[in-house]
Amino acid sequence: MPMFVDTSPPGQCIFCRLVAGEIPSAKVYEDALTIAFMDIGQVTPGHVLVATRRHAATLLDATPEEAAAVMQTAHRVALAVQAVFDPPGLTLLQANGTLGGQTVAHFHMHVVPRHEADGIALTWPRKEPPAAVLAGYAERLRAAL
Ligand SMILES: [Zn+2]
């Protein structure tokens, strides 16, 4: 997990201050709903963050328009990252909540160029429950949509 955790109050977080121009950033792109800038951590060269301009703590706090705009900007940035850095792989990572791995409570998505043995890891402990369990999960979700 990353070492950095932003504990600023909502609306005063480092990304809001960055959007407001109160702290410097290596900006890549911005539009009415999103901003993209170089992650200061640079897990790999070309690592970009795409965030909403408005403070929304997580995906769940973003409007459908903001969620779509972040993905559109991430797609645009990913194409540029691929053209410029030519990585053999590319990972998009969007984390929500402390247990989800989020370290700045302002909705954002990582665009991360990937390379052999780059040190990035996410364990994926498959459980493979019976089909009836999956059907039950799906039924509950359909009812909530
Ligand atoms: Zn914010």
C-alpha cells in the first residue's frame, strides 16, 4: 500500500487545492469536469491521475456525468501515455475508501504504465462460490438498480 495518506478535511484536500491552483502540479489535461496531472509518486514513468474538478470523496459521491467524464479523460490520457511511453501494459486503478486502497479522499483514477517486474501487486483471492450463490447476489443487485 502507498505510504502517503491525505488527512485533510473534505473540500480542503490536496486535489481540491490543486484544482484551485493553490499547489503546483504537472498538469496534463483539464476540461469542465476533470483534471489530469502527473502523480508525484510516479510508480512507473508516465503515471497520471485523473480526478473530478468538484470534490467528490469517492465514486459513490460522483454524479453519473462526473464518473463518465473521469473515464473519458482516463481513456484519452491512456492513449497519450501509450503513444509517449509505449509500456507493454497499462493498468487503470480506481480505489474507494481506506479499505479499498484510497489515500486521497477525492475521486480519482490512476493511469499506470506497466512493465515486467515493476513491483506493483494486487492479490486476487478467488472464491468461486456455487452458481446458486452467484444468482442470489445478482438478484439482490438487480433489485437495487
Ligand atoms: Zn477534494
